Amino acid sequence: MALPDNESLELVLDAKALLGEGPHWSEEDQQLYWVDILSKCVHIYDPQRHENQTIIVDQLISSVVVRSSGGLVITTEKGIQFLDIETETLTPIDDPESTQPGNRFNDGKCDPSGRFWAGTMDFDGAAATGSLYMLHKDLSIKTMKNHVTVSNGITWSPDYRVMYYVDSPTKNIVAFDYDNQTGHIKNERIVVTIPEGEGIPDGLTSDSEGNLWVAQWGGSMISKWNPVTGKRLDVIPVPATHVTSCAFGGPHLDELYITTARTDLDEHARASQPHAGGLFKLKTAVKGIPTFKFKG
Ligand code: CA
């Protein structure tokens, strides 16, 4: 698969990540934080200098967010932790599933109030033993949803009244009524279903018009959906079978960063997808919602 005939999709970093994931744009330093879960590292990409700094965490780091008081919050198979970028020191916050060795953390994101949401998954993605958690700013943790198989993308509507969530094997994106004051969610309903033969939904984000941009694992695409009508508005082909997540970034929040994976491809697929595992960027006509920091 060559790069598609889509002038606005750019390969910004031929990273060859095994499992590139969790893009998080930091407005303050204008850098993209992202992870490679299977290579156990966090990457910090500076688009202006075109430099990518890598910190080896030596755990299955599955998500990263910036903490407003400095440093990062990350998730791994050992729970939620602080990561000091200067010293590369990890400090545990909580491990709600320390008695479930068959599970690990997966995707996570901060809500508009600065609480951190992250979910877990069965290592094999087969059993509904995972949960979705919310870390309050006082570092207390609350279980928000049980019986999740592969907890994945989370995002909010631009008015913060709706939270969207993906449990990948269901192929659905669900919505909840969202209370930004308390973090309370209710009234779960399906708003989007990924069509048969297009893989499964993975990470996702929202734009300022309220539409969803969804990475399709096994689907070689980012797709744009109207969650009110459930209709697909656009498809952006990506030259990698496994498209894992996306986040808006750039000085004007109109550049969609896209992560991809090289894992789970056979020799033939790897040869025909030389840029699988790369970090891509798509110039968009619409702005994204900002990425929120952890305020604890
Ligand atoms: Ca994911």
C-alpha cells in the first residue's frame, strides 16, 4: 500500500512503532505526546524542530496526559502513575486491578474539568473483565463502568454535555449524558456502529462542530461521523491496516495527528505497508476540541 492520493495526509514520522497509540497535543509546549505500548515507551514529538524524544518506561504504557502542575500521568499494566520527564522517575498513583493479572490498562484521556479517565482490558481482548475508571483531582479513583472487554477511545462533545466511549469488540461508539461538574455519566446509548468488514473502532476525538473522528483498527482509515444522525460524513484512507487513534493539534488545532501500528501484520503485509507504525498528520478544514490536562 503506497501513500494515498491525498495531498493533505502527511507521514510526519516514519516511527515504525509496534503499537503507536494515545496522541495527546499539549497547547502549552506545542508538542505531541504519544506512546508505543509494545515498545514500552512514550514519545514527545516537536513538529517545529521535527524532533522526537523517546523515554523508555519499561512497562506497557498505554496512555499519556500532561499534568498541569508539571510532568505526565500515564497508564500501564501496573496502574496509573506519574512520570517525571526530567528524571524519568515513575510514582504510582493507584492500581485498581492489582488482583487481576490478566488485565492491563489501555486508552485514557482527561475530561474538560481535568479529571483523568482510563479503562482496562483483558490481555487477549476476549473476556469482559475490564472497567472504565475516573481519577479525581484529589487522586481518588472511581469505577464508572464494568464488563468492558477492550476499553478504548474517549472524547467529549464541544459543549461538554456528552461523553463518547468505545469498547472496541462491540464495534459501537456509545454516548452518555455527561455532567462536567461531577463527572457523572448516565443514559448510555449507541450512536455509531462501524460497518462489517471495516475492523473495529479504536481511539477517537471530537471536532468543534461536534463530529467524531474515529481510528479504525483493521480498517485502514480514519472515519468522520455525525453522532446525532449516526451517519458517516467522510473517510480518510491511511496506508496502514491498523489505525489506532487520533488527536487534533497544531497552532490552530486543525491538524489531526494519527497513530498506527505495525504489530499483528504478517510478513507480506509489513512489506506492502512500509509506513505502518508511522505518525501521520491530516490538515483539516475544521478545528478540533483541545486536549485537556490533568489538574490533580
Ligand atoms: Ca487503543
